[in-house]
Amino acid sequence: MDWGTELWDQFEVLERHTQWGLDLLDRYVKFVKERTEVEQAYAKQLRSLVKKYLPKRPAKDDPESKFSQQQSFVQILQEVNDFAGQRELVAENLSVRVCLELTKYSQEMKQERKMHFQEGRRAQQQLENGFKQLENSKRKFERDCREAEKAAQTAERLDQDINATKADVEKAKQQAHLRSHMAEESKNEYAAQLQRFNRDQAHFYFSQMPQIFDKLQDMDERRATRLGAGYGLLSEAELEVVPIIAKCLEGMKVAANAVDPKNDSHVLIELHKSGFARPGDVEFEDFSQPMNRAPSDSSLGTPSDGRPELRGPGRSRTKRWPFGKKNKTVVTEDFSHLPPEQQRKRLQQQLEERSRELQKEVDQREALKKMKDVYEKTPQMGDPASLEPQIAETLSNIERLKLEVQKYEAWLAEAESRVLSNRGDSLSRHARPPDPPASAPPDSSSNSASQDTKESSEEPPSEESQDTPIYTEFEEDFEEEPTSPIGHCVAIYHFEGSSEGTISMAEGEDLSLMEEDKGDGWTRVRRKEGGEGYVPTSYLRVTLN
């Protein structure tokens, strides 16, 4: 079925329908344009949100970036930023493929529609003009026929009138003959005009207008097909970014699973481990005996008159740094303001940076020397003297960096020697493992008095021993390659490994023996679920392979 056959008389209906189709196309283009604006605004807000929550400091300057929680959060922000980029891509694709192309296509359709209807109106106007000419020739024929009949009646009346002269009769007959001839010509003209109009009308209704209507039908169907394709582009633009968005969501899931509380705890330890030893026991001061006593490092002195007096400048209170108020830190170049372990790490870091810079300068000097040799052998390639300032500057930088490397090496050696010297004091004080727990306690009632006497007679721990790490040597042991167990052991008591280098174990737990006791009261073991560390030897029942 086609419009030219079925809708041959519905010119106005087709005009309204084709206009409605173009209006619908324009409405869809407007809808997609507003949709792209929504997508762009959404992406912009997402990017602003990501920028707001991204760390302001570079990762190398931000200690928090070492924690898996922070790394996962940053990764999630990056995935959200990538997701915003995909929303921008959707908006761009819709803008180009739908808005621009359909707007251009709509303009072409409007021009084509205008041309077809102009052609139809011209055909209608020509048919109307032909009909007007037919009506004019018909009226002329009718008028001439009346005039010829009237002239014939006048001539017959004069011919019968006896009073009329012969000249009058002849004149009336001639007039009647003329009118009759004119009527005959009008009749022939009217017949010819009628035949011409019928031919034009048949051509108009059976050929000309059906062709125009068929062109309009083809145009409207092409418009509908293109609009349907535009509908499809709306979903295709989304489907194209679905794989990338799925990767973004998968990245967020991976970031969520990457949170490692144990590792974060280890990172916190590495960042802030001071290397100091725990404070020693506070001495018991017996005020019940009226005797002269030397005031301890953790009490007020009492003069002979019984009044308390503050310590003099020669008697300083033992450092109890975890609980005391921290003074304002003065940053020094050798990082001596930091705890021992942190100082060693920072010096090691600075030494590695200076070494890399030194190697870079050495490589640059070698490259300049080779270039100079090439210039000397081939003068047209360049002037060797032009490289002298750069070589001199490189040599100066090398000398400066060598001095800095030597300086940091000396500081690092001093810091490591201090850590090693403090390590011996720390081990000598902590070589004995802690007493077993309440499940197998020693008899404490018999020696409580002697314990008080022992505590009152012990010397206070020195400043140097206060600042030494307890298990510093364990870090170096863990850096070695993993070895096979040399036996197995069973935990007799529960032990909570809260110090650096130790490991927790439960009573009755089976452990792998990695290293025997070397005389310091500690044995290195490995748990079945992973993790190695030192536990008190007296807490174990050991069986060697």
C-alpha cells in the first residue's frame, strides 16, 4: 500500500503527518542533548568529588600512603574518576552521533519535504488555472449561443414584417449569420478546453500527485528508520562503556579486598618504632627506716630535717618518655632528634638518595667525556670547548655528593654502632623469658619479702639502656632467606608477642623450630598459619629432627 493510491485526496493530512514526524525527530534530539548535559554535569561532580578527597601531598611525602587502607581508598577514588571519564565518553558519543548527525539530517528532511509540497502545490495551481479557463470558455460559449438565437429571432421577425425594408431584413440576416458563426467557434473552443482539462486532471490525480505522495512516503519512512537508529544509539552508547565500567567496579572490589589490617599494623610499627627500651622497674623506697638514703632516680630527696626537697641539677629523673610531655623537636641534619631506629632508617634513606644522585652525575660525566672525544675527532660536529663548563659543573657536583655520602655514611655508622651497643644492654636485661602465666605460676609467697628487698637494692636503669630497642636484632634475622625447620615444638604456656620480633602462641600449639636457643633465652619458631618470631625457650617443649 502506498500513499499515492490510498491517500490521493489527503494532501492536508499528509502535510500534517510529515510535519509531526519532523517535530518528533527534533524533540528526540533535544531530549538527547539535555541527557548529555546531565551526563556531563554528573561526570563533573564526580571528578570534583574525587579531587576533594584525593590526598593533597605526594605519596612519597605522605606516611599515610603506606597503609593498605589509604592505598585502597585512593584506588577507589581513581576508579571513580575513570567511571566519570566513561560518563563523559557517553555524553560525547551521544552529542556527536545523535545530536549533531540527527540535527543535520532533520534539516535535510525539512528541505526535501518543502520541495515535495511546493511541487504538489504548483500542480494544484496549474489544475485550478485549467479549470478556470474551462469555465471561462463555457460561459463564453453559453453567451454566444444566446446572442446567436436572439439574432436569428430578430431576423425572422423582420422578414415577416411587411413594413420592414429589404435593407433592414438583409442586415438582420447577416447579423444572425455572424452570431451563429461566433457561437460555433465558442463551441469548438469550449470542447477543446474541456478535453485539455480532462487530460490534465487525469494526469494530476493518476500520475503527478501519486508520485509526489510516494516521494513523501519514502521520505517519511527514511526519517522513521533514521529515528529508530537514533533510539538504538542511546543504548549502544551505554553498552560501549559497560566493559570499562565493569573494570572500574572490579577495581573497586579489588581495592576493598586489598585492605590488610595485619600489614597496616606492621607498617605503623615500621613508621614509628623508636628503638627505645621499655623503662625499667621503679625502685622501692623504704621510708620506714630512719636512715640516711641516697635518693633514687624516681623519687624526691629527703634531707636530714625530714622535709622533702627537689632534686638538684646533678640528679635528673629517669627518662620515662612514653608518659612525659614531649618538648618541641629541633630538626637536625643527622636526624639525631629522632628515636634510634627512625634515625637509622632516615639516614639510610638519605644515603641511598645521595648515592643515586652520585651515580647519575658520574654517568653524565662519562657521557660528556665521550661527546668531547667525538667533537675532538670530528670538529664539524661541535666545539669540544663548549662542553668544558658542563664537565666542570658535573665534577663539582660529584665532589659535593661524595662529601655528602661520606658524611651520611659516618652518621649511619655511628647510629648503627649506637643501636648495636644498646642492643647488648637490652638483651642482657631481657635475656630471661617472662615467668609462666597463671596456669603454672611459681611459688611467690615464699619470696615476696626478698623480692621487695631485691627491688630496693637494684640500681635504676641507665639513660642509655632506656633508649635501646628490645628485639632490634630480630629484624635482621627476618631479612634472611627462609630456611627449613630443624625440629618441632609444643607451647607449654600461652605467650602474647607484643614486642618487636616476637610472635604470639597459644597453649598447646604445635610450632616448627627454625632456630635453637643461642643462650639468650629465646627460640625462633614458625606458626602453621604463617609468621615467624621469637618466643621464650622456657615456654616450649622442643624436639629436634
